[in-house]
Amino acid sequence: MSELRFDGRVVIVTGAGGNPGLGRSYAMLLASRGAKVVVNDLGVGPDGRGMIGGGVERVVQEINDAGGEAVGNGDTVATPSGARAIVDSALERWGRVDILINNAGIAPFALFDEISEADIEKVVGVHLFGHIWMCRAAWQPMKESGYGRLVNISSEVAVKGLPYQSVYSAAKLGVVGLTRSLAAEGHAYGIRANALMPAADTLAWQTMLEPSFSEKAQADGLTPESVAPVGAWLAHEGCEYSGKIFQARRGSVKELFFATTRGIDGEGDQMTLDSVAARASDIVDHAGSTDAPDPHPGIPGHMKPKQYSDAPRN
């Protein structure tokens, strides 16, 4: 089997300053395979508080010392101007951006009725808006070159649910919806977009959860390095999948997909509140369910809107 390479490709990895961290692992792996890497990290703690200095510089140094090529960036993904500055750091250094791995995130633990409004805005700002602004900033350069790979990092809790992480879960499921729509819109321009739900023992787990949780994760081999190859594969030019959702943990890779039950049909105007309630078990019966289709490869003709005429974009 020939080695997959990224020679000549320019990749941006956000949230790549933590160690151990998924972003660092993606950056290190891609750099080892020839990619030029922008290592981005704002330098805050996993809960969005405080400042952890030196992370970006250390990762850049690791890559360069190993014979790779990397530059650091400390802008935030949570604002349009910050996202543009991150993308500009790649364009100014190498004149292109081929791959974007949206890994930056924070996860303050709090019950839904206790999490502060400020933390709600931070979580949604970094995760959902961070993905939106970063994809938007990279979109035009990718569109102009006719090539791009977007790897959007979601989370299993987006579909499983998790106490203390309701807002985080909501933002991460929003990432899935964004990814599937960008897959449809980007197809004509050679842009592929997929979502990855990784599970690994990172700095966040080690600093925010009970030590026993992290210890068990390490014993089970849940390291960032064990899932980084999946992110790298989705970033490679040979990966033509788009609009997919993948789960990765300790060498295990699975596709998560949507399905529709057979439900009830044919009642037409005869459907009533009582008839729906009476057939609830039929509605949720998974037997005979069908896979939901992948995103449409392009905008269907009948859905093309009239020319968007709002104020010019900055």
C-alpha cells in the first residue's frame, strides 16, 4: 500500500495547541506527510477560561524540528475577522489553503439551568459560529482553486446527549447540519466536507474530569494519535466522500447516518390527534427503516433562489 502524502498542500488546524490534544495530533500527522501547517490556538483553557501560553509555539517547534513546515497563529475562530486572519496567515505565507480542520473548542461543564449566559455565548461562538466563520473564510480561496477539504469536528454527544453539556451538544449537532449543506454546495467547486466525531483522552478530559476517567481512557488506548489518521484521511485528496459523519475512537471507525422509519402513511385528512397517539408505536418502529439520502451533489435546479441582494459582504 502506497503512503498517502500531502506534499504541496496547505492545511489549517484550529485548536491545535493543546498537549495531549486532537488538533496537535492532526497537525503533527499531516506535517509528517508533507503538508504545510498553520497551527492555530487562542491559548485559553479547555473550559474557555484563563490563558495557557506557549502551546502553539511548542507544536510549531515540534513540527519544524522534525523537518516539517509550520507557522503559528493565535487569532480566535469565534469572529469573522479572527477567522479571516487565520486564513490570511496561510495565504500570506504559502498563497493557498487546501485543507481546513475545524478542531477548536471549549466545553465548560454546567447544568442547563445553571450555565451562565456568557458561557452559552462562548460555546456556541467557538463551536458553531467558529465553524461557520472558518469555513466561510476558507471558502473563496478553495472555490477559486477548485479544490478543498473541510473536516468539521463534531462529537458523539451531539446525538447521544450528555448531562452538563446541553449547549455544547446543540452546537456540535449544528456542525453536522452545516457540514451536510456545505457538502451539497461545495460539490461543484471540488470542495468536500465531512464531520468527524472523535473520542480521545485530551487536555480537556485531564483537567476537567475526575482523574479516574482519564486514567481509564488511557488504559483503553483512547489517545489523540489513535484517531488522528481518520481526520487525515478525510483531509486527503483521495477521499471523495462528502456530507458523511464518522465516529472514531481507538482504531475504530464507523459511519453514523440518519434513517427514517416506515411510520404511518395514507391517513390523509383522516389523521387526527387521537389516531396519531394510537399508532405511536408504529411511528417509532425501526423495522423496515430506510437510510436518509446523502446531501444533494449541488443545488437542485428547482431550488435555485433568486439573486441574493443583501448588502455586499465584507
